[in-house]
Amino acid sequence: MSIAEARCTDLLDRMGPDQCERMSEADARAWCVSLARTRGENFPVLTALLPTHVREDFGAIYAFCRWADDLGDEAGDPGRALELLAWWRSELQACYAGEPRHPVFTALRPTILRHALPIEPFDHLIQAFEWDNRKNRWSTMEELLRSCALSADPVGRIVLMTLGESRGEEAFAQSDAICTGLQLINHWQDVRRDLLERDRIYIPAAASAAIPDFERRLRITAEQGWAPDREFLPAYRAMLAGLVNHAESMFDRGEPLLRGLRRSSRPVIWLFQRGGREILARVRAWDHETCIRRPRVSMASKVRMIATAWWQARRAHA
């Protein structure tokens, strides 16, 4: 059992379908904030960039997403994962019925009411994790983009609504473009890890069709750290460069969203978008060899981006 699976099992023993610790609303919201601050992510979820009055709301939203992700990925078996995700959906439905039971939903209930958040984005996220446990290969880019519409786009919409921004179709479409770009570049940053740890390949088969015997050669390269022949890496680099360009076009399509946001919200969304572009730059700097290594954003780059966003926030407050 992996460390992640052990952590998931321990949490389920205390807060799973069979038994669940109850918490007061205040304790549940504090617990979710603590979870958001202690779990490792590419970029911190709760920072001084967030308006004070929504920090607990973001903690509750993060806890919902983190739990759904862990239930889908760390259960150790797709069948068990689907059972746990069905249970998570029943807890979501109970929350919207006004009867939250799990601490995450005890914390999320006041956020839902305060910001009039619909159930659909939360349910779409659960659907995305269910899809990942039923499917681990993708035929076309269009199919992968439909997956992103469930796994990434709902998060951006929830964030916009919680920040009190526009719920218009144009703003949502621009947010979707940024979130899809983030999801795509994360997939292509993690090619090696997804294949070896989860037997998933998010590179559409249509994109890799020009590389003979692609999956076998990809697996050998990921396992041993070098390509099995001279032709594979140049072909892989060229293919991934095209996919990375597609992700960049999504960021470009969503760029106008930033100009339409209120000054207090802009640094928050800017940091998400800038973080995605930084990952994209690191993939290019490593010559697109994500089948061998996972390009990482350096701590210095993270600090620089957060400092820039913080300065934007200070100017907005001033």
C-alpha cells in the first residue's frame, strides 16, 4: 500500500461511509482551512491574495475537491473508488438538502448558501473522477477536452462565483479556457508519473498515431529513463510540442477574463493562469521530455509569482 493509499484509508476509518466524526460548523471550517494549508500543491490555495471574507469558503471548496480527488485516485482499486465516489455524491446531495453529515459538507454548506453556488459544478467534478476510474486512454483531443470540461472547468466557475464575479457566459467561457489549459499542461507535465503510477495516458491516440508502437516505447522510456531507440525521443518531443502549443492557445483565449475582473479578484485568477504558463515554460525548457522526467517550477519562480500577485493585490486594496 502506498503512502497516499494509507492516508486515504486512515481518513476513511474516521470519516468514511461506515462511521464519521461529527464537527460543529466552526470546527469543520477550521479543519478545512488547515487541510488547505498543509497539503502540498503546485501553488498554495490560501494566501494573503484572497479577500479575508472568502478564505474559509475557499478552504471548504478545496477540501471538497481534495477529498473527491483522493477517493478517486488513492482507493487502490477502480471498483472501490467508484463506490466511494457514489458515497461522496450522496453526501453532496444531503448537503444541498440541508442535512450535511461529513465535516467537509458541514463546512461547505454555509459557502453554498452565502454565494448561491449550484450543485452542478460539484457533481461534474465527481463525474470526472468517476470517468478517470472507467477510462485511462483517450482517442482524440475532443474527447480529452470533454473530460476537462468536467475535471477542470467547474473549479474556475466555482472560484468566480465565490469571488462575486460575473456569471455570464462570456466570463465562464474565458474561465473554462484557462482551466482547460491548466489541466492539459498538468497532464503533459505528468506523462511519466501518470503512466507508471496510475496506468493512464492523457496523450490522445490521434496525436501519437504517427509514432509506431507508441505505448510500448513510451513505457520502456518511462521505466528505464532513456529511450529504447534513437527515433523515439525526437518524435515524442515534436508531438508534445504541438500539444503544449494547444495548451498555450487555451491560456491566450482566456486572457481577456483578467481585464474584466474586479481589482480584488484579479491577482487570485492571475496567479492560477501565470502558474500554468510557468509549468508550460518549464516543459519547453526541458525540451518536452516529460516521458523521462517531470519538469517542476522552481521555488524561486513560485516566490516571484506570488510576490507579483501580492503587489497587484496591495495596489488594488490601496
